[in-house]
Amino acid sequence: MDSNKKYWKGLEELNKTPEFVEKNKHEFAEPIPIEEVLTGGGLGGKTPRRDFLKALGFGVGAVTLAACQKVPVHKSIPYLIKPEEVTPGVANYYASTFEGHAILVKTREGRPIKIEGNPHDLLSKGGLSGQAQASVLDLYDVNRLKNSMRDGGDYGWGQTDGFIKSELAAIKAGGKKIRIVSSTITSPSTLAVIADFITQFPTTKHVAYDAVSYTGIIQANQNSFNKAVLPHYYFDKADVIVSFGADFLGTWISPAEFIRQYVQNRNNKSLQNKKMSRHIQFETGMSVTGTNADVRIPIKPSEEGLALVALYNAISGTTLPGTKPLKNNIADKAIAIVAKELVAAKGKALVVAGSNDVATQVLVNAINSQLGSYGTTIDLDNPSLQYSGNDAGLVEFVNEMKRGEVDAVFFLNANPVYDYYNSKDVTDGLKKVRLKVSFSDHADETASACNIIAPNHYYLESWGDDNAIEGYYTILQPTINPVYDTRQAEHSLLIWSENPVKDYYTYVRKNWDANLLAKGGLSGQSGWETLLQTGFVKAAENPKGTYTFGRDLNAVAQTILDHSDLLADGKVELQLYQTVAMRDGKKANNPWLQELPDPVSKVTWDNFAAVSPTDMKNWGYEDGDVVKIDGNNYSITLPVLSQPGQTQGTISVAVGYGRTLAGPVGDNVGKNAFPFHSLRNGTFQTTATVSLTKTGDNSPLSQTQTHHSIEGRNSIIKEATFTEYLKNPAARTGKGKDHKDYNENNLFWQDYDHPQYNWVMAIDLNACTGCGACVVACSAENNVPVVGKAEVGRRREMHWIRIDRYYSFDDNGQGGVTKEKEIARLEDLDHVRVVYQPMLCQHCDHAPCETVCPVLATVHSSEGLNHMAYNRCVGTRYCANNCPYKVRRFNWFNYWNDARFENYLQNDHTLLVLNPDVVTRFRGVMEKCSMCIQRIQAGKLKAKIEKRAVRDGDIKVACQQTCPANAIVFGNANDPNSEVSKALASERTYYVLEELGVQPGIGYQVKIRNISETEA
Amino acid sequence: MRSFSLIFKQFSRSVLLIAGFAFLGSSAYAQGDATKGEAIFKANCTTCHKIDIRLIGPALGPTVTSDTDDKWLTKWIENNQALIAAHDKKALDIYNQYAQANMTVFTQLSDGDVANILSYVRTAWKTQQTAAAKPGASGPAAETGPSDLVIYALIGVIILAFIIILVLNKVVITLERLLEKNQGLFIEEVAVEKVAVDRFAFARKLAKNKKFVFFTLLCGTLALGSWTWITMWNTNVHQGYQPVQPIKFPHDLHAGAMKIDCQYCHSGAYKSKNASIPSLNVCMNCHKTIDRTLNSKTASPEIKKIYDALGYDPQTQKYDSTKTRPMQWIRIHNLPDFAYFNHSQHVKVAKLRCQTCHGPIETMKEVYQYSPLTMKWCVQCHKRTNVDFKGNAYYTKMEAVHNLIKEGKPVTAAMMGGIECGKCHY
């Protein structure tokens, strides 16, 4: 029983546009410039025999001369005095922290080259986001400030200190206000330093704000339960999850942690226990979370509040005043079903909302209280400290500046000139401030408006600590000497406030000795050393109290309804969101993140306006048409993108783009959408009403999406419902009585023995959330070049692993493709399902690429791997043409030494991030996933040296290691007890394009969707 | 050559010493046995002391010779800490003079041992002084060996002699000619011209011989072709590459004569892909005390380069980190980037000797590339070398391999997948 559901990769393919059909006929989807060359002046003109001979002679001579250059003399420069712990060629790992996650920093010869999760990390158990993986590259950013600056010129640290101290003394005497503006600080020691600073200068106040704010939730908890905290959510304890626009698998609060929790009830292990959670998502734009949901209901931002009120009514059995029926029929029906399911799962249910509106979040609290979520799926007593910013605090600070009450301001990891909704207010206000200091390590938008920039160390150069969740304390330790003449911000603050402790290391140490070590049962020097090795301490959890919502909801409901009315004024509703790669835009100068395709839209290097396909048609837009978006006294022009699943009458625009002073990589990539925010009831709202006007321009987006057509093959992606799975675990895998053995007609290929190992991989499609962390991890591990927007547009991105996104119609479990004609299909485009499929070299046992290589550059190994010898490759690209999975990448340029790519990875500093165990590839050769063969070889060698067999789990490939969902399992299939053998033995396992008989080495497990009970 | 002079030096030195002992045998204060003393001295004292110059501790020759208070010296040598603790003035002076560096306590030495040491030191110092005072004596002259000046002078003399011979020869020829001219004999030159014409004609005759022309052209083409082929085949093969290094580090002395284990300096070979060039602090383990070649009067300029690079002042024995500069060795063994090589796999796991690839390194005065380092060379070895699976539990689980082993058949690296592309190219 093969799956007969129709999948498509892009709308072009679904609609079979003439261009697409035309393109598809060609061997290469992208045009090849060969005809240009042939018809151009070069070869088109007649070449007389003499000229030909002259050219030939000159060519031969030139080549001979060029070849006669002396072999360069290589120098080997050893350490003068070698640090004891460094052995050249052997990596050292140091425990540190990235955004609250305990991590391990891999260093080679004293330079960090890779970030790896700490397997004991409380949050994600060794999984890491793409942001964390990419963070190592920023260390070597040549655009970081190289010393302290005053008014744009270099200014020594001594002078800076003198200047600031004298200014502060004068300001203290004057008695005017001093402000330290930062994004949320989770480091206990940094907070202590700021507290000490405030003691020294009592007019100081610390203003914490987050560019993408969670004030709504914090305030709501203050109102509801008198606890102004961001709760710690447990998606693993919830059987039914309902999310209203909260992208908790992509960007919301702590995505890597939530992915781990979420997948625990949906992975292989859980399914084998016949258990799977149910997840219903109501949202406007297509988010990663929405694509993973069992049921996704598109709603407008204006309908969100109404839907929540309806849900509350349905659950509590009351009717809040002012309740209006939803205009959206499907959503209305869905709410009734969802309410029933939630009530049935009482105590194991969780409702979350992404809104930053206090009233909305109070209503969500009331719903969760009704469902008994507090103490089970929501923990208010051990809250998350990851975001504690207060929107009102920032607004008040800007007003203070405008009134001229502020004499000094310090910006720490904050960039309000870029991300405040009214950036002019900030720049105007700053003009009235006497002393403006930024700790930014880039001359960013805010830092450029300051008189002093005292650049901070990068986190890999710093001492520090972190406290992401109440009771979970992690440590930061430097892994490299400061690359530039920077100084840690805390150190600067200590000096400026004449603190008796002069350096920050001593300060952190004292703080831990006095307060924190004891929480983990450690003490003294040995305790500190233990901490530096383990990376964290965990205090005992606070006892969980009981929380019952007891507030009157009438006023709350009224506020929500008013807001809805305001949004639903007939114009287009705008939803602002963060992309998984770029988040709030602070890391915009990171080329790995810019080139990481957005999981859903597969767009790189840009933000855009996502428009529903129906609206595209109604409004007469084509993909890439540039429109002017006008609203909230601000306007930008952006290309539009037809995005199935986008709610009709809405557009979604990502924030975090449009930086102007981020650095050469991030500058002017996309447009800044932060100013569309508005302040309402004390918090920033991420929705607005806008009007759209076509500008007439067309600016094509660089997508990695429609590169490769699936050519109507239905054995690529397989999906079953949970009901089907329960009846037959092998449902829709294609296995069964009539399952053909495609390997019997094996005419072409010899069989290979795998006497020692057979390295294979299992990928659980039900665990993969499509977040893309593996893509960045792979780039970091395997020196994959960044090619830039134009080259991605030419479909020449180099990622060895990509995450294919397949759409299918949301047929509500009835099977089959839509019956209706064109219009109906467009309507259905609002209700699409998405399956993600990590696609990488399948290391086929009967590899088609191997048989066509004329120079034997790609050959099979006795360990089941498909080897690629770059030095042997002559670049015929036959292998790429013959690869049914299209996973081979061709080096069109010498990306490591070509001026056209100079912003990305090839200056002297960023080259330091390269993995020395993997060669960089030259122009004209093919490359592809090697299954991290350098790690396999290193693992085997380690076993040989230790005189033992290779243990299962010894060798982890980069994508597997970083996957927060543990969707990827790698190992030796010759060992029947290995994890991968067990995973592949799952009934759900199928092989992509099995009918070709290529015997792929990677088995996928069928995606299961829990839609047994949906009647909608 | 180097080892010859070394042996010679050592030999002459011992001869000299024995002679010295015989001469000074009845000396006034030599109560101990100098020969026994030498052994004890070499076993215990040479780390910090030399007879003639200051090392970590004072130069013992002059110090002990001028100080005849043997009782105090014995106390000092056996337990200097006790003397310092007792605030002995002399002891404190020395202690402070040498930057309060603690001298090792030698309580295991008996008074007799100390007497032997003192006897040896005084004798040896006296011998050295005597030798220095008589530069004409056969011993010391031989000791220094032929100096550079002597060699240059010798070469100069030879060249001069050669020139003289040439000039004389020319004079003789001129004189003979003159003689012949005077006798009126001119026929000879005409005869020469005739011979030349004949030769030319012969060449022309040969050029007309088609067989010969064909043969010559064939030979020429073959020679040129094979030369081209060989040249191209060996492009970028640098076998025998022997660059001049910034320090003339003699492997023959360290690894050969001194028999220092390779891994003492190249410690990475056991645990890393890089054998690693030792950092200079490894050199200083020994060269903090050894600043010259054996019996040389002056510090070696090559060893001084280590000090300079480290900013080390041998007088004050202090490091100045501001004066450091990197030591830029010239890399001899260059594998291309696309070839991955791991030393520990070969040295630790396969237990290969360094010499297998690096050649007779212990005889190389300056290192050169011994092996071609071509892929052919790698693959050949992988095909021929049997895997050393004994005692390594890594191999026990591999059934297929295990069966071969049980059958008593050798298993080569190639059979373990050692010549697959991905073993080295990734």
C-alpha cells in the first residue's frame, strides 16, 4: 500500500506553471551559461588557423611558465613554550554556556572551532540550536571593534577609563539619572556587578528589555497569581498542546529545550508505547511549530482573542460578556473540538499563546488554571529567567531621555536604535544625554550614536555565569585569549565604579564561592574545578505551589475584544514574527545564519511579506513583486512570497532584518520590521493593520525550495495517521504482502561486503521539527562554504544536508487529493500539511554516482560509505546528474579565495574557524556528505589506541549531535544491538526512492500525525 | 666526521685526565679518590654544576680550590639547608648570592663520598688550568681539533699551489714554443688545420647516413621523452629535500650519539596526528644546563639561538617574555592538504618505527626527506604491511578478519580497507 497522497515542494510544481514545466524538462533546472559562451564573441567568431596556432602556442607556453613557479617553502612554527594541556592535532573541550544552555567548546591549538552541546545540559540534553552552532563564527568576525573608541576614533582603554570616571564623578555630583540599558541579563554575577555599580552611583537604574518581548506573559502572571515571572513550560508532560501563535519549536522562549520536550511524546520510543501527544496550532503565518502540528488552523491576528474567549467559554461553560462568534467557520468548529480534548486531558494539557498582550495572556492563564496545568505542565515556582525585560521600563527610559533627565547611559547587549519601535525617539533622546557608552563589540546602530564604545569580549573570551532556569546555574569560561583589544563589560563597570574587586574573574569566583557553589553541593577550590569541568550546578527545585485563577475576566475580555475590533478594520492584518535563523537580528552579521534557509519558506538572505496564495491571486501579485507595506506611521518595501498556509487577509513579516550597521554581511539584508510594533496597554504588540501597494519592482527571493522537483514520485515522503499506526505500525511504509523486493533485479552493481562496519543512519521524520540546526552544525564541522544571496538564487548553495519541506493538502484524514477544481484547491492552500525531511547523501550500497564517474573519484568503501576523493575529481558533474537524491554539490568558485565572496568566510580571521581535519574544496570539484568520516576515523583510532572495540555511541556525526529532537541516529548496522539497528528495525522504517534499487544507507521513519479524532 | 672528532675529543680528554691524576696524585689536599669522585660527581652534581663555569650553581673548580675548609664544604654539600637554617653566615651569603635557589640536599652521601668529589673537582680544575697554560702541548691542541682557520689556510695553500703549477706549466709551454720557433718548425699548425677539415667532412658524411640519422633522432626523442616523463612524474616529489634550518639541529647527535628517544621531543607522535616540532621549552629541559658542545670553551651559537628566541639570559637565568620571537622551522615533510595523515595511528597502533618513513634520522646531521611521500609509496606499504592485531581488543570483534587470523593468514592494512580513498582523503 503505497502512499497516494500528493506532495509538492513548491507552488510552481503544484500548479505546473509553464515556466516550471519548461525548466523541469532540462537536465539542469538552472540555466547553464554555455549558450552565452557559444553565441558570444568568444567562440562564435571565426578563428583563422594561424590565430588558433598562436593562441595554442601562447597557451602552452603560459601554462608551462606558470607551472615553473617555485614550490613554496612551508614554515612550521612551534610554540615557544607549549601550554601543558595543548597537543597540536588534538582537540580540547571546555565547558561553557550559550544562552543558558550548557555547552562544550571544541578548541584546536587554542582556538575554538565548534560548539557542541553538553550532554548533561538540563535544558536540551546536548541538543543545540543553529544559532548556538553558528555563534563560534562571530568570534572571528573581522568587523568586531578592535579597541575602545570615542566619537568614532580610537581611544585607549586608559584614556577611556579616565574620561568615564571623571564624567561619572561630575554626573554623580550633578545628581541626574544614570541608566544601564540591556537586554535580559541572566548572569547572576553580571547582575551583582550592576548592583554594585548602582550602590556607587545611586541615581542609576537598570533597564532590561527584550527586542522581542515577553512582558505580556510576565505581567499576566503578576496580575493572575502575583508572580511576575516567565513560567517554565513542560511540553513533555502535556498530552494535548494547544498553541495560539506561540512558535515554541522555532523561536518562542527556549526552542531547543521545547523541541526536546515536545518530541519525547512523539518519537519512536513513545510510539512504540502506543502513545503520542496531540498538538493543535492556531496561527496566522506558517511557523515551524504550525508545520509540525497535528492540526493547524489559520486564524487572523484579530481572531486570536475571539478564539481564546470562545475556548474559555467552551471549557468553563460560561459566557464572557461581549463574546462574538468567530467569522472563521473552521476555527469555530475547531475550538469546540479542542475544548473537548483539552478538558478530557485535564492535568495533562497545556495552552500557550505567543501574544505579548497582557489581557490575552491573562485569559490563557485562566484557561490553563481551568485545565489544571499549574504544577503539571506549567511551573511558576521554578520559572524561566531567559526573558525578564519590561517594555514599559524601556518606554519610560526613552521619555526620561527626551525630558533631558538622563546624564549617562550604558548599553549592554542592547540596540534600541534598531529594535525600538520608534527609533527616532531614541536618537533624539540620546542627543540630550551627556555620557553615552555602548559595550557593543560592533559599531552598531546604537553604538554609533554613543560617544564611547567600550567593546565587550565575545562570550567565548569571557568569564561569566548564567542562570536560565531558577536553580540551574551554568558557567562561562574563556576558551581563547581575546582576539582583539576588547574588555569585558563587567570588568569595565567594576573599574568605573571603583569596585574593590578589580577584575571580573575574581568577582565571578567570589560570587560562586559565596553564593552559588553551595547550591550544587560544591565548595572551595575543588568545587570550582569540578564546576569548570561539569559546567553547571543544579539546586534543589522549589516546592510547587498551587495556583488557581480567581480574577474577574469581564474587563479582560473587553480589552481583548476591543483590540480585535481595532485590528479587524477591513485592511490587511500584519503579523510580525522571528525567523528561526535570524531571531531578533542581533546576529545578523553571521553568514551561516543568513544562508540557513527558513524552515518553511526556504528563503535565505532576506525577509519578505508572506501572502496567502489566494490573496496573491486576488491581489494580482507574483512571487517577488515588491510591495510597499504601510502602517503604524511606517512603511517598508518588501518582495512578496506566496506562502501556503498563510491566513487569507494577512501578511507575515519577519523582524531581525534590515540592519544598517551590523557589518558587511548583515547590512541591508531585508528591511527592518521592528517599527511596525505598537505600544498598547504597556506592552509592544506584534500585530498591526497595514495597507499594501504594488511598487512595480520585482526582486526575486533566493530560495532553496524548488531546486529539485520530486517528479511525481510518491516514495519519497510517507506519512500515516496515528490511528493507522495503531492498527498497523507499518502503515503507509509500502511494506506488506505486495511489497516488491527491488534488490533482486540487481544487474548493474556488485555487492559489497561490510566485514567490519556498516555505517548507516536512521532519521525519524516524526521527531524532526525542521529547525535547521543540523545544517549549521554540518557547515561548521565540514568547512562548507557560504555562497551568498546571488549564488543561492542560482541554486548553488553548498549545504551537505538540507531539510526538504513537502506540502500536502490537509485532507483531514480522508485521504486522496482535493476533488474540487482550481478555486477549491486555492482554498485548500490555507490548510496544508508540511513534512520535513533531512536530505543528505544516502551512502547507497548501489550508488548511481559511482558508476558514472569517469575518473573513479567517488567509490565505495568496505564500511558502507560512499567516498568522495576531491583531489581525484575533475568536475564532470556526471555524479550529480545521476544522483536520485540530488545531494551532491559542485564548487562553482574557489570560495576560499575569491574576492567576490570576501564578506563570508575567507579572510584571515574567519579561516581560523575551519576544522583542520577536513580539507577545503577547490573550484571545479564535487562535494557531498561524507557521514563525518573524520569523526568515524577518529573514533576508530581512539578505540585502537585504547585497545577496545568501537562502542555504540562513541562516534556521533555532527548533525546527529546537535539535533535537539534526537531525530538522527547514526551507527554500525553490523552490530544488532546498536541504537541505529534498533531504530531501523522499527516498523515505520522506509527507504527513500527504494524502487530504484540503490540500497540507500539511510532509513527514514514514517511521519505520524495524530489526527484520529479530528472531525473538523 | 662529527662523531669522529667527538670520539677523538673524548678519548683525548680521558687521556689527559688520567695523566693529570697521575701528576697530581700526591697533591696536598687530595685526600679522596678522584676516580670514585668523578663517578659520584657525574651522577649527582652535573645537573647544576660545572667545574669551570657557572651553571645553576657556582663553577666548582675555582670555588672549591680556593675554599679549603673541607669540613664546612662537607656539611654544605650534605645538607646545605641545615646550614642555612642555622644562619651560618657563609651559607647565607651563598644562598643569597644565587637568588635563594635551594640546592638539593645530599644526605645520602657519606663524608668519604664528599671527600672523593672534592678531590675530583680540584684535580680536574687543576688539570684544566694546566692544560690551558700550555697551549703548545699535544693534548689541548688535539682537543680543539683542526680549526676553521687551519682548514681555510690549507685550501688556500692548495689553490695557490695549483695556480703556481698552472703558471709554471704555461711558462714551460711558452718556452718550448719559443724554442721550436727558433728552430723554424711551423708544420705543426698546418697539420692541425687539416685534421679539422677531415673531421668536418666526417660529420657531413654521417649526416648523409639515413640509418644513423634515424637512430640518433630516435635516441634523442626517447631520451627527451623519458626525461620529460620522469620530470613530470616527479613533479612535487621532494625526496631528498634538505632545507637549511634556522638552527642547525643535529639529529645525529641527539638521536644518534645521545640516543634520546624520538618521542621525547616529538611527543605528539603517540597521541596526535601531528608528531609536532618540540616547543623550545622542551629544548630548555636540557639546554638550560648544556650551553655548549662537549669541552668547547665558548657557548654554542646554535644553542644561543634557543636562548634568544625565548628571551632567556643565561647569565641571570631569567626569561624576558618581551624579547621572544618565534622559531620558524622549515617544513620538510609536506603532505598536500587533501591527504590526511595521523602519526598516532602509525606509531602507537601499528607500532612502526619512525625510521620506516623518515629514514636513518639518527645519522642525519641535517634532516632531509627520506621517503618520496607519494600516494604510490603509501599504498605499497599498506599493501605489504601486516596488521599488528596482537593484544589489541579492537580487532577481536571483526569476524571476517578474525577468521583469516585464525587460519594463520596475514592481514594487511589494505585488507582492512587501508587503501580506500576515504581513509586519507576527506
